[in-house]
Amino acid sequence: MKLLAPSILSADLSNLTQQIRLVEMSGADWIHCDIMDGHFVPNITFGPVIVKAAKKCTKLPLDVHLMIKNPDNYLEDFRKAGADIISVHFEEVVHLNRTVNRIKELGAKAGVAINPSTPVSVLKDIAEYIDLLLIMTVNPGFGGQSFISNSERRIMQAVELRKSLSAKFLIEVDGGINNKTIRSVLNAGCDVFVAGSSIFQTDNISAATAELKNLISS
């Protein structure tokens, strides 16, 4: 099954309940939460308070992507707020195996994210232990960026890595996903599609969600 995870980074947070319900009713599978601290990436978004608010709005899994410095210090806070999946960045975490184990100890699924310039191969010694491999298809920090063209190759490399290890992690992509780019990402082997502005910055959130869901399901 291919999963659609609308990112509330692009949503109207003053109307969060309605916005989440619109995507939920239109086929969303997860709700993606992009957490940025202004240090690891040049932007500040939101923290556990908004994750907790989102949890009250939906029964869909909350997919929390930590683009922050020292994520180990905040794993428990985000889990308590309602995170079902927690992804940390390979580029930031020093003791990645320990962090992955801690996320699982807290009762969440563990993901590892990599930036566009980070080779997929760096994950070969952690991949069999994770539930999710998040491939950034833009440079992290801001919504609405253009899809980086070599991302399909990196997705295919992740598919090969999974096969070589007989691993079971899902492959997720985040950045520049819309009705023009989603088909090539699907064909490359992606399992979970994060879409923000292409859903929430449209005139019809429900229709945009349904369109992307149909594209990955057909």
C-alpha cells in the first residue's frame, strides 16, 4: 500500500482541526509534522504543543520529522505529545543506533532522514533496524521548494539497500511532491509521499488530497 502524508507545515494552523479533517476525509493516511528549530535548518516551525493539538484532531498516525539540533533531548516530549513515527536526521545524530533504539523504547516507530547531498549508502549499517527511511527531495528548511531532479535515483538506491538487507523499512519522500512529480517518485519505489503546499496551499484542499491519493493508488 502506498501512503499519503500531508504536511501541516503548509496548513493554516489557526484552523488546524478543519484542515486535518479535510485531508483525512479525502484519503490521507498519515499526518506529517515538520519540526524545525532555526539551527539545524534556517527556519522555525512548531514543537510538541502543535503535535499534541494535531493528535486531538485525528486518529491518523502522526509522522514527526525532527529537523532540529540535539533531537535526543526531545524524543520523549514528542512521543508524549502523540508522535507515532519519529524521524531524526543522520547528519545530526552522533549515536544513531542508540537514538533509534530509544525511539522504539518510547513506543514509536523509528525513522532516519537524509539530506539531498547525503548518500543513501551511509545508512547500510542502520537500515535493518529502522521502520522508515526519509529521503529529502529538497534541501530542508522551507515548504514550497522545487523537487531535486536526481531524487529518483536515490529512491531506487534505497529500494536496492532494502532488498540487499531483506529489511522492511518504508521509503518516504519529502519535498516538491505534487501532481507533476509524484508519478516518477512512485515509479522509483517510494512508499510514503509527503505533500505540503501542493495540498494546503490550493483552493480546494479536499480535491488536491484526493488527486494525489488517486495518483499513488492507481
